[in-house]
Amino acid sequence: MRRRFALALSAALAAAQAAAGGADRVFADGFEAPRWVAGYYVGYERDLYPLGELDFSAVTHLMVGRARPAAGGGLVTDFDIDAVNGPAWAQAAVDAAHAAHRKAVLMVGGAGEIGGWRDAAAAANRAAFVASLLAAVDRFGFDGLDLDWEPLESVDRPAFRALAAALRAARPGLILTVPVGWVNANFADPPDPYWGEIAPLFDRIAVMTYDMAGPWDGWQSWHNAALQGEAPATPSSVASSIAFYRASGVPAARLSMGLAFYGYCWQGVTGPRQSGGSVAAGDGAMSYAAIATSYAEPAAEAWDAAAHVPYLSSAVPLGPAGCNFVSYDDARSIADKGAFARAQGLGGTIIWTIGQGHLGKRPAGQRDPLLQAVRAAFLD
């Protein structure tokens, strides 16, 4: 890691060491922390972040993923590993979370599962699906369900509401969460009352405020997860998306924002607000760990004061993906996002995914600078 990244890492580690020296205050007044940090921990990334190294001091809820809805109301629980090792891995994750006095929530669905959702949640199969979901909760000892129906289109809304209502009626104390999409600021008015109507069914509605840019018609190059600074040609930000859901009737305390522990690699542009360019890599390939070790150059580092996020800018391609513009989050931008969440009275944040921020080759105590920044910003 180059010099400026090393300085940022050292600052984050100093905060982590100071926190580690005192008592764990996350749940000092009981388990229901006022602000949640829900970290997604998925089977296909299990090697990125071994369970024995997971830093539970920085999360309140471990989102263990994923189970997949199946035809007829069934549920596939191989956790993207296999039918034997997947459930064993998930059980170990649940047990570790509970040993650390944290909650464990089962992520259901995700991108690419829309067909399974529509079949399983249909009126004819809904009761069987509710039974399948609750059986998985009981089998593994999960504290709740994360209903990751993507994309939740208008035609799907009645079935989704009915499913959530059935689950809430069957298990009133079950944690229920739902991740929802960010909102293009050019089309955020009028608000959508549907979200306020379903809010009472959920403990948290989590806005996936990342993947908020691309080489799309009418757009200029933009950040993966800008906090602010949206404009007609860059119409996305955490602030504008949160404002939409609040205007739609979702109480701030039930809203979580999203943090990405990965960035975007652009080619053909050297920063935000430029015309042209293409996205060469994102979620997975452009993990924070990869950015910190393979892309960071002191001369390329920059800060967007309007968007409150860092980026790398270089006419000479950077790293294995040949990036000219790398958008990502660091400890400074996480601190700004945490301050925003506190000022807005939000219910916390989700992280996709905690494994991508883990610097596994660093010495012990220096491997999770982003998670420690999240703890300081959202929990301490």
C-alpha cells in the first residue's frame, strides 16, 4: 500500500486499537442497538474473510447469504457452496454471531432470483414458502429474514406485501428487513407512498446506495456511491435516495443507507462529471482490498468535496483492470456518511460485503480498516 493509503490505514487502526482497549459498548444498554450495522457475509466469498477472523465488534447483525426461493414455495439452502458444506458454513456463521452476542439474519434471494421469488410468493404457493422460510430460521437459529427481492417491480408489490404480512403475522418478533434500490434524482418526485405503507412490516428498509453510476444515456461519469452532489447528468447520491424514501413515508429510524466495500473501475475518463467512458470492473474484482493493494498510487489519489468520496485519477491505466478512474469508499468518506446518518436519525447501514474490505495478508489487528471506520462512524 502506498504512502497516503498507509496513513489512512494507520489512522483507522489507531481508532480500532483505542476502541479495543475499552469495553464493547455496541450493546451496552441491551441488544437492540439504536443504529444497526448489518454486514453481508456470503458463502461464495467465504475464503476472503475466514469466520475465525471476523470482527464482530463492528457489526450488530450478520447477514448470512444466501438462500434462494424455489418453485412451489421451496427454499434452496446450499449458500452458493453445496448442499452439505453450505449449510455447515452457515450454521458456523450463525453460531459465531450468537457467541459474539450479535444477531444473525438469513439473506433470501438476491440478483437473478426474480423467477423463484414470483413463483414462491404467488398466492398458491405463499403458505408453503412461509413454512419453508420459518423452517430454515428454526433449523439454523436465525434471528430474522432479509427479503432480497430484486428487482421489486410494480407488478410484484402485492405479492411482496402479502408475503411480508404473512411472515409478520406468523412470527411477530422475527427481524424482517428488505434492501431496496437507489433512486434517480431526476425522477424522485413525486414520492411513492407504497414504501410508507409497508414500512410497519419491517424493522429496517435498507437503501442499496451503491452501483449508482454507469455509462448510461444522459449520464456523465460518476461515483459508485456519492454521499451528495447529485446533478442532472449525475443524478444519484445517498442523500437524494434517502430523501425520496423519507418523503414516501418511511420513518428515518427504519431506514438504513448502504456502504460498498468495493469500487468501480472506469476506462476512458479520468474522474467524475466527464462524458464518455466505460465501466470495466466493479463488485468482486474491485474490492477495497484489491484497490488498496493493486491500484492505489499517491499521485492518483483525489477527493471530491461535493460528493464526499475519494477516487483515483490517472491518464496512465492503473492496476490489472487498466483503470483511469477508480471510485471507492475509504475511512474519510465512511466518517462523512456516518455523520450524515446520525444527523438524519437513520437506523444504520448495510455493508455489501464485509469480505471485500478484509486485508487478509496484513498483520493481525490491521486487516479491517473499513469495518473499524464503520464502527467509529455508526456505533461508537
